[in-house]
Amino acid sequence: MIELGVNIDHVATVRQARRTWEPDPVWAAVEAQLGGADGITVHLREDRRHIQDHDVRRLTELVHIKLNLEMAATDEMINLAIESTPQMVMLVPEGRQEVTTEGGLDVAGQKDHMARAVTRLRDAGLTVSAFIDPEPEQIDTAAECGFSVCEIHTGTYAEIFHQTGRDAEHPKVRSELDRIDAAGRQIRQTGMRFNAGHGLNYYNVQPIAALEGIRELHIGHSIVARSMYVGIRSAVAEMKRLMREAADR
Ligand code: PXP
């Protein structure tokens, strides 16, 4: 059954705007769980712009669904992941100037570095995911490096969907969906788990949730944004309902 991992970084973004204690991402994680989230994702960035080290510690203690720690493959972050033992570590590229993660990880361009990072994390008993663009070379190299999960970057799909008037039948949307679908097939053929995320919202999620063999979607901004009006529990429940409806068709 398809699962939803809720990214709560932007709850911490609001807190950090005042460097205070509220809203607390741990409360948000509990609310997301009560709304039906299967997992919680946080991105501990090098610049600590939203999630802080103490959030990761408290989340591992207090959240009883899967915790997915998104991070760059640096020694500092790898040590921290090994200490905090989340269920999954997702390696992503990180740029200080970017507003959000802008592209997939170039696994093929830094194969030795990635293989070493994955080995350290796997030896500590962690499941390791690569956030990559839907490109055959990246998928093959991810498998060679020992990743057991690939999350396909759906940012380009989301952008095309928006630009073409939210028409899932538009040829440009279909073409990007076909690319993601082919990537999913290749990921599964190489024995890895197929996840997806980035830029997904209440309007564009269903064609992605309907892809064959997809296991988890990681969604943050649209859920946190809707939560301002309807609360986290309802926002998560509605996203989960849309995903399940599409996956069951
Ligand atoms: N997956 C990855 C790897 C991400 O970096 C992000 C954004 O932090 C997400 C999923 C969630 O993206 P969004 O906030 O656009 O839903």
C-alpha cells in the first residue's frame, strides 16, 4: 500500500523566523501521525535554517512512525545520522543559496564518495535512499553504490503540471510522467525501492500516486501550507485519501 511521509521542515521555518519554541515540529509530527502519516521527514541542513539538531533528537525519541532524515553526504551529517538512528537516511545535494533542494543528487558524478557514505550508513544498520532525477545512469550508479531506495525528484513534473494548466493529459505532463514511470521500473528491476517527492500537492499528486510499484511519497510544503487553514491532521488525511484513491484505481 502506498505510504505518505510528511516533511515538517516548514513548521520549523516558522519557529526559526522568531528563534523561539513555537510552533514545535514534534507537535506537528504527532498531529501528522494522527492524520494518517506513515512517516516524518526532516532535512537537517548544514546552515540549520529550519530543523535543528535537538529536533532530530526529540523526534527520534517521541515519534513512533518512521523517521526519514534528509541530509547532505558530509562527515558531520553521517556521524549525526549514525548517532540518531532514523529508519531511513535520504542523501540529497545541498546548496547554501537554494530556497529548496533544486535538483537530484549527482550519484554518477561522485560515485566513490557516495559508495563510501552508503557503506558507513548501512554498516550502522540504516536504510539509505538517494534523491535523484529520473535518469538511467543515476539509477544504475545508485544500485552499484549500495543504495536500497531511490526517491525520484518530481519537481520538473510539478512545474510542467502547473505551467500547462493542471492538465494531467497534456502531452508534456504525460511525457514527464512516462520518464518517472520508466525510472520506477528500472529502480525496481535493480532491486531498490521506488519513492518520489518534491513539489507534489493536492492537484498533481494523483498521477504520481498511480504509478506502478511506487512505495512512498514525501510531501512537505503543500501539506504545511494547507494546515494553516484546516490543521495538520485534516491536511494529512486529505493528502493520504487522494494518494490511496489514485493507487487503488
Ligand atoms: N523530497 C526531498 C528530497 C526534498 O528535499 C523535499 C523538500 O525538502 C521534499 C521531498 C518535499 O518537497 P515539498 O516540500 O515540495 O513537498
